[in-house]
Amino acid sequence: MPESDSTKELELYSRDGRVTSVRSPIRIQILRLLREEEDVSFSEIQEATGLSKSTVSSYLNSLDDAGLIVRVPDPSDARRKIYRLSATYLGQIDPATYAAPTEYRELIRQTYTNYDRIDYKEMLPHIFRVALAESGIRIDPVLKRGGNILGEAVAPYVVSDSLDKTLENIQEFWEHYGFGDVKVVSTAPVVLDVYKCYECMTLPKGIAGGCIISKGILSSLFSAFFHCPVVVKEVACMTEGSEFCRFEIKPKML
């Protein structure tokens, strides 16, 4: 017999070889806040949730006991505590499943007679991603980490001392490996448009996540260039009807 809350969204976290599932909407809200803001005070959590101090304390204690968060002294006031995520976010399972349009299956079928442009070998990762989405499973953090790993591996060869040379190397890297055609829109902040984006050009319209692997690659490359963490935002995507995928990259304020 299914659990009473089996229709609720579920998030997965990993720490020390153990996977923990979280289904409580309030716990998920708190964890998402910590993922987005990193260090968060008790008052900020209370304001975001709209709950009483005692209720917030109860939720934080349960997340702490589960090994998902930690309390650390506030650098600006040792009397206060701030909260941060201590586990790795793996992804989510949402019973409200996504259904790929019939046009996408027709594209897969037509690939058989048009393999000179896009072949099945290239499409398999995208097909798997759609299959997961149709099952209500999103593994965006895992895909992004894959991009991070690739970016970290090639950073010594792509990242230069100058921004112009680094951008030129990124353009060559994307073109050489068939990731797409990169156009530099701006350098302050860095804004890149990717045409013929491999990651999403064969994904159906409307699928969530966008170019998450590309965001991971760019995050690692520009973190290496700026010598600090960066924020990579995809502000336009081919899966949303755009002619290109646009990324804005800014150093993260520490």
C-alpha cells in the first residue's frame, strides 16, 4: 500500500556514502535555501518559511540529526549561528512526471534516415535524460558535476592569463568537440551565446534543466580563471524556443 505522502516531491542527498531522502515540503524549502545562499542565519530561515522559532528549531534539529546541515559560528557575531548544507544534493523525484511531445519521438525516428547530421550515438544521452524526466527523476546536480569534472580536467589547457585568450580557447574547444558555436556577447560581465548547442538542440521543448552540463563546464573554467567561485546563469535556452543558449558568468561575491 503506498505511503500517504507518495504524491509529494522527494529530494535526494548524499553524505559519507549514505543517501538520504527528504519529502517534507518545509525541510525541502530549508535545504533549497541553503543550496542557493550557502550560509543562512536562523532569522533568515524563519523569514523564508514564515514559521515560529520553536517550529524552525525543530526542523533544523531534524536536518542536523540527519547529517544534512551543520551549525557554525557567524563570523560577524560569534554569539550567533549560521547554517550551511553538509550533504551533496543528488536530484529530485517528482510524481508530476514530464511527457515529451510526440514531435520528439518523431525526431528520433527521422534520425534513422538523417544520421549524417545527428546520429543515435549522439542522441542517446539526451534520450536517457528525457526518459528520466518522464519518470519524474531529475539528476541535474549529477549532470552539472559531470560538467565540473570535465571543466576541471581541461582548465589547464583552456584557461589563460588573459580573458580574451581564455574566451578564444573556449570558442575553439566548443567548436572542436562539437558542443556548439560560441559567440562572445560581453566581457563585463561575461556573456556567451551558444548556437547549435549540442546539449539541448536535440532535447524536446519544455524539458526542465536546460544546459546543465555546459553550466558545469563553464563554472569550472571561469572559477579557474577568476581564482574564485563563479555563478553561471542560463538566461536563454533552445529548449525554450530561443535560437541560442545564453550564459551569464560572474564571480561570486565572497
